[in-house]
Amino acid sequence: MATQTAAAAGPQQPDRQVTEHEARFLAGLRMLALGIVGVLAGVALAVAAGRQSHGAAVALILLCVLIFLASSLVLAGLTPVVPGQARVVQLFGRYHGTIRDQGLQWVNPFTRRIAVSTRIRNQESAQAKVNDADGNPIEIAAVVVWQVADTARAIYSVDDYTQFVTIQTETAVRHIASSYAYTSRREGELSLRENADEITGKLSAEIAARVAPAGVRIIESRLTRLSYAPEIAQAMLRQQQADAVVGARQRIVEGAVGMVQLALQRLRDEDVVDLDEERKASMVSNLLVVLCSEQATQPVVNTGTLYQ
């Protein structure tokens, strides 16, 4: 049972996960200055070697080559980190940490520095056609606001974290749409149309659980499209109109009955007229006709008695 619940919540995470930690790095400006000094020193030695004897010239040239190589390695380790971006440091296939500090940094020149965007992104899912909990075909789409929180998981846990978020978002949207009805039929039942805040909260929670292995944090999700499919839209519109008419009629009748009860109560309390049961029935009938009729009623003047 626990395995089925975990499988429904999202993809299974691997047993051994790589999590983000800070990489070792040095200030890049200092290393840049050191590299430039090394290049200038190499150039000076090369110029000086041309003025020396053969043996001294060979020694100076070898020293110049070594300085150039060292300066090249120093300059190759420079890594710019712009705002909204991090650098994942990898050495010979092993993860060595992440650089999030902005500016020019220096790391081991033999490492590979992978750029990962940490900016906030919004992504809209494709419009999906799904059957809701009542079996009615609906069209639904959602927009998701997300951000990479763990750069190591984003790089090493999935092949493409952007595509992973896209697919898992569409999967969660389809699952939520099929779990609830478009409109509620029973009191207290959640529906996609009437309970937008609760549904989007459940959608955000499910997407967050599904994309957690990729180190992605869900900030917000909202439904951008929710409607019946075209083939049943007209029929459902007529059903909604009928429900609205029934609801309006019910409120009119409830109000009319209350007004009739109030009128009879006032007449009895103030002793205006003494009505027997038959006269009360006639008055109730007339009042209900006046109050519940869609058109204005025409009064009829009775010159006789109520029994004529």
C-alpha cells in the first residue's frame, strides 16, 4: 500500500543522490592579475633569451615555456558567475560542488563548469483534453512558476530538468483533472470550477512532489484554461442554465412563502380581519401568484363575496 501511494505521488528517487554543496574557489581578480603578470614575465624572458648565448638562451626559453603554461592554467581556471546563475563544478566525472557567489571566481582549471540558471521561470502546460471525475471531457491547462533549488540534482538526477518539469506538470494536471468533477453535484464536494483555490493548492503540492528529484522548487501554479470540450459544451451550457433557473425559482418560492407567512401573521396580530381556512387558502393562492409570476398580474375587482 505504501509503495502504491509513493508511486502515485511522483517518480521514485534513487537511493544515492547527489545534493548540492559549495565548491572550493578563489577570488578571480587576484588570479587574473597573477596570470597577466606571468604572461608579461614570459614575454620578458623570451626577449631576454634573444640577447644571451646559446646555453643561457635555451634555459631562458625553457623557463619561458613553463611560465606560459602556468599562466595559461591560471587563466583557464577563471570562471565568471553572473546573477541568476550558478556553476556546477565537475572534475573527472565527479561532482565537486556549486559556485553561487557572483563575480569572477577561480577553480581548478581541469574541472568542467556547467552553467545552471537559478532564475524564476514560468511555464504553461499544453492544453490537455481529459475526462473529469464524472466522465465529462474537459479542456484544461495550467501555468507553473518554478526555480532550481538544488543544482546538483538538476544536473545529475535527470537528463533535462526543464523537460522533466514540463512532463511532470502535464501529468499532474491530468491527474488532478480526472480526480475532481467540473461542477459539484453534492454539498461539500470539491469541484474544478467552484473550488479554484483548493484545486490549485493540491496541484502545486502534487507538482512539487513530482519534480522534487530534479531539485526544483514550485513557487505557484494556476489553472489558465478550464472548460468543457466542444462536443458537449452546448449540452452542458443548457444544463447549467436549467440549474440556474431551478435555483432562481427555488429562491423566489422561498421568499414568496416567507412574505405570505409574514402577511398572515401581521393580519392576525393586528386583528385587521378574521380569516377562516378557506379564505386563508384563497389569499395564499393569490399572493403566491402575484409574487411568483414572471409577468405583472392584472387585478380583478370582486364586487360580491369571496364565495362568488
